[in-house]
Amino acid sequence: MLNHHLSVSNRKARVLLVDDGSTTEAPTALLQEPLAAIGPVEILHLRRNLGHQRAIAIGLYHVHEFLSPGAVVVMDADGEDRPSDVPALLDEFEKYGGRDIVFAARTKRLESAVFRIFYNLYRITHRALTGIQVRVGNFSVLSTQALTRLMVVSELWNHFAAAVFKARLPHRTLPLPRGHRLAGESHMNFVSLLVHGLSAISVFSETVSARLLAASAIFALAGLIVMPVVPAFAAGLLLVLVLQAITFAALFCFLIVSGRSAMGFLPTRDARYFILGKTTCSNAVSPLDALRTAVTSGTQQTTYTESASSR
């Protein structure tokens, strides 16, 4: 499908699939027929399963180190990020001169009612703790310049979209609906979703700690105001709660601030150690003069544009 939509929009691509530590061998004839709009299709094998966010980080590292893309589209490869939307993302990206990262903002979700309830609770929590509204996922397009900057953003190891926001890279959104899953069911359970959400919030740990400290101070002030008008035993309990809240918030804040001096994971330095190797799948298409490339991690996919002078 991606080949068809790229052909219709007069674009060409190459594809890098990130095998996130799978124990299943890739089919020897992955491509059944020549692809008119897609050049080399490669599989990047990781040494172990790292989860989709870290697989994306390693895929982006590989693109940065060994290719010279003009643009990179990160997308889900299971169909929920629709290939038909890739030209629209690229059009929006090119409309503003290829300077801003363009994220797909979901206008319609197809998950169960229970999932949507917990997702909305997560959005409220995320907004309260970080001040940033959750509207985007991984489906996006970014430039070479943005990719280069992300290679020294340690937060990329935890969460791709949150790292873009934390690094204050210029970005915009394009409203797009989520597609239907092509086959199978997601392996994301409640624990996986919870860890994924906490990973996004952890990127903004400094902001979270400052907001919690401010909230504790407000709670303490409110407690001091009501203390004279409540019974003595209630006033004593309230005083203990106020002191505990301020103490824990202050300790958390100091812990986060002190950790700023520690050297974290750097994609440009550390990602290479997780790569096992790379497999090139056969494709009868001749070498492309101007390449647009896609990177996929497990159920994640990235599309990027590459010049003819690629390394």
C-alpha cells in the first residue's frame, strides 16, 4: 500500500524495517514483486527486544549515521498509521519548507471504551504534571536537521514524541484518523501501556518535580488556613500530612535536579551496541536518483527522504 500511495504522489522511497529482537526468521522472499516507488528494503536486527520507542531511536540512529535523508517519516507498520496519509504528511512538511516536524494528531480512535477512558485519564494526568497536552503519537515526519539534533537528546531513549517536545524542536500537527490494524492484536497490555505513559511523563521530570513542589506548597498554605477552625486531633493530622507532602516533594525535586549532571543515554554514542546486523531483501527496482525512505520498528514505521549523494 505504501508503494501505491508513493507512486500516486510521484514520490520514491527506500525502507528500513527494525526487527525488535524477534525470534521469528524473516521470510526469504519478503517482496513478491518489484516495487515501482520503493528501492532497497532492509531489515535492521536488534540484539534484544527493547520496546517500540527504543527500537525507533535505534532506527533513527541508523538512518542518521549511514544515510543522508532529506526527511524521515516515523510510522506504525501494522496499519494503524495509514500509508495513504504519508503523502499528506510530506505535503504539510514541504509546505513550511521542511523546517518543522509534523505529527499526525489523532481525530478518531478505534480502541475499546475502557481503553479510551484510561487514555483520557492519562491525558489529564499528563497535562496536569507537564503542562503539555497529549495529542500525538509516533506518526510524524522530520528533517535531517531535526534528526541530527535528536541524536544528542537522551530522552529519545524513553519516548520519541516527548523527546521532540523536550528538545523544543519546532513542530506542528496535522489532523489524521487512526487506521484499522491489518492483522493480529496488539501485545500492549495494561502494564505495558502504563509504563509507556510513565516513560513519556518521565521525560519532563524536572517540570513534574517543580509542579509537585508548588502543589505541596499550596496544600500547606491551605492547611495552615483551615487548621485553626478544625478540632485539635484533625489539626495535628493535617500538620503531619502537610509536612510529609512538602518533604517528599522537596526531596524529589532535589533528586531530579541533582541528576541533571549525570550523563544519560546518547543515541549517537550508544545506539550502535544494540544492533546485531542488517539484511537486505531483494527488490528488482533500479537504483533511485532521489530516494524517500521508511524506517519500521516492530509495528512502527518511519519514512524519510534521502538525496542521491547518500553515504
